[in-house]
Amino acid sequence: MLNPDLIQPVAIQSVLLYPPTVRLERAKLTQLYSSICVYKPYAQFALLPDGANMMNGDGSHVRLGPDRLAYKERIPENQSTYATLRDFEHIIQDFWTAFTPGIFVTQEVVIESLWPIEGMLSQEFLEERCLRVGRSEAASLGAACAGVGLKFVFPQFAPAKAVELRLEPFFRDPKFLFVAISSQDLQPIQAPNAAAERVRWAEHFLGHEVANFVRSVV
């Protein structure tokens, strides 16, 4: 019913905080945009009063503000997660080289994925295999319920690390289960490659521990 090899990450997000003393000079921001577009083209570039925004029409972006770098990438079906993470690592390295923040204070990571289910719809899977309360019971609150899901919160998953796991129906196509991993690291890092390693940790956690857990409980 659930094949872990078929879990497909569809979006990666990460927010990195750095000291507000970093100066985002416009000339350097423009040069950074040119450097990034060599390996990861962004169709739009906008200089903002306090930073810059690089965007594509699918919602992918790199936003630089007074104290943070926000990255979001929709992963195309024909592109591997490895290629997306390679671009992310390259972007972080180029930013580090251009602006030398010296430290990333905290980091948040979100990986969203779809997991196909054979033989039943995702709403039925969650209600029949994982929950005692379904859509019909939830409707007693006063309105029809489209779907129910699960959320697990691990506030102390590791020292200075919190993790959340969400399992929900994918409403646009109920043959898929929507699985999202969110992590927050409060331990500062002083090397840009460590930011990519945290994203890789979340990807590994999704594809191994989470996949094994879901299969074991159903």
C-alpha cells in the first residue's frame, strides 16, 4: 500500500537568520543575482529598500532581508532532490562569500512531499488506519469537513532542535498523502555548508524514519 521509494519531495524551504549588522549593498546584491543565475536562473529580480528578491513564476524565490535569507523551491518532476539541494548549497555559499555574515544564528527547514497510496484514498487511509475520529464525526462541529490529518510535535527532538511532522490528505489529488517535515535549529553555525546539511538531515528523516514509522503503525 505504501512504498517508501515513491515518496516524492515537492518543495523545500529554509529560513536562515544572520546578524542585522550585515550590510546588503545594492551593487553586491546585483552581483549575487548574476552569480546565482549561472546555475539557478531566476526570471525576476527586485531590489528592495532593505534587501532584494529573486523570483520565478512557480513561487520559487530567494529573499534577502535585514536579518534573514529565505529560500523556497518547488521541485519539478524531472528534477531530483539532490539537484535542488546542490543549488541551495551553492546559493548559501555565494551569499556567504559576498556578505561574510560570519554566523547563521538560527535555521528553519520545511520539506513537503507526496506519497502515493494504492488501493484507497488518503482521507480513508488516515481515518481507517490512523484515527478514531473522521470527517463524519468532525462535521458535528457545525460544517462539512473536507479531511482530517495528524500532527506530531517534538519540541526537544535534540539539543537546540525542534521537529514537527504533518500527515494530511492531498486535497487536489486524494490518491496522495501529503507529508511535511519542519525543523528548527537554534544552534548557531559558522560554516555555510552546515545549512545544507540540516536540509539533508530533514530529507533523510523523511525518507527513512518517517517512512518506517508510518508503515509500522498501519
